[in-house]
Amino acid sequence: MTVLVLFSVFLVREIWEVRRQTSFIDSVTHELKSPLAALKLCLETLGRPDLPPEQNQKLRQMMLDDVERLNGFIDRVLAATRLPAERSSVPLQEIDLAALARRCATAVTRRAHQPEEVVRIDVPPGVVLTSDEVALAVVLENLVDNAIKYSQHSVDVVLSARPGGEGQVVIEVRDRGIGIRRADLRRVFERFYRVPDEDVRSRRGTGLGLYVVSALVRSLGGRVAAMSEGPGQGATMRVTLPTHPRGPRS
């Protein structure tokens, strides 16, 4: 009986893993084919001799947007594949969190074609930590990008930070978006996992963004948690980091 139970558990896990892999492949296919199809159409249209200059410029901007989308997708996949590698040799530096938050918010809103004011920065001056700036920037950009992507009618995102006591800093990214079911609050950090909901499926994604966030936060000696009152109630992603390194990182 014990063997049958263990085999059943193993089988269920394998089935779920196959489903997650299939979902990931479907998402990758969409992420690659959609911009490539748009690029092909734009190039074909640009070949018309009677194309007005203003239409030419519009198509060029559309192509740049699609290239940026492909580049961002490739960066996320590469980040996920490199996470298991040893990161202890990465140099640490002192980071002004307010300045980094503003840079990350500006970068994401530009890519998303949103006005900068949709992301409010609530970080008091003087919040400083010693960490890997590149990794922390990836974390913040992924969280802000998710908050914008999963917003509903109007985008309203707050990126805040405060001292957390005992040599820690707490960073939160809050939105008023589609929210997360209680059962999915932990699972959203799993690799390839996407909440089985139409509001989520209707938005592009591969299930790698929050996985990358979780792994990078752990490598920085911190932890991350997702909070939400449920569907339609928005979500908060909370990252807790040490202000100074605590020895070797994994």
C-alpha cells in the first residue's frame, strides 16, 4: 500500500510538471511568434513606395517596441537559467534605494508606454543597503512590471521602502490589479507557474518573472512574500533584505 501511495504521489507530481512545462512552451511560443509576426508585417509595409512619412515613423516605433519586448523576454529566460550558478563572486556596493527605485520605475514605465506618474515612489531619503545593485534592479523591475501588467482599468502602483529593524529593509510593490487567490500566494514564485485564471492567461507571461525575483532575493540573503485579499483586490509583493551582507551567499 505504501508503495502505491508513493507511486501515486510521484505520478501526480510528474503530471503537474508536464503540464507546467507545456504551459511554459505555449507561453514561449506566444512570446516569440507574436512580435516576430508583427515585425514581418511592419517590414512588408515599409517596402511600399507610397508610404507616408508619418506612417513610416509609426511602423519604426512599433518595430522598436517589438524588439524591446523580445529582448526583455530573452533577458528573463537567461536570468532564470543562470540562477543556479555561483553568485558569491559578484561585487557588492552601497545602494541609495530611493534613487534605484526611481530608475527602475522609469525604465519599466517607458517600456510599458505608461506615464511615469503611474508608479509612485515612497522611499524616504537615507535608506541605504549594501547589496548587488544589478540583481536588486532586476527584482524591482520585475515586480513593477508585474504590477503594471496585472493592473485593471487604471494603473496605480506604489513602490515603497522602510527600515525593518534588526539590520533589515522592507520593500513593497503594491497595485490595485486583478489580485491573487489565497491558494496561489505561495505558488506564484514557482518556476513556470501561472495562476489558472482567464485574467492571467489574457496577459503575456511565462511564469518566470516571480521565480527569478524569489531566487535573486534568496541569493541576496532576503525573503519575498505575496499578499492579496483575493481576486479584484490588488496585490502586494514584500521583499525583506539585510542592509549588510551576512556572510557567503547561495
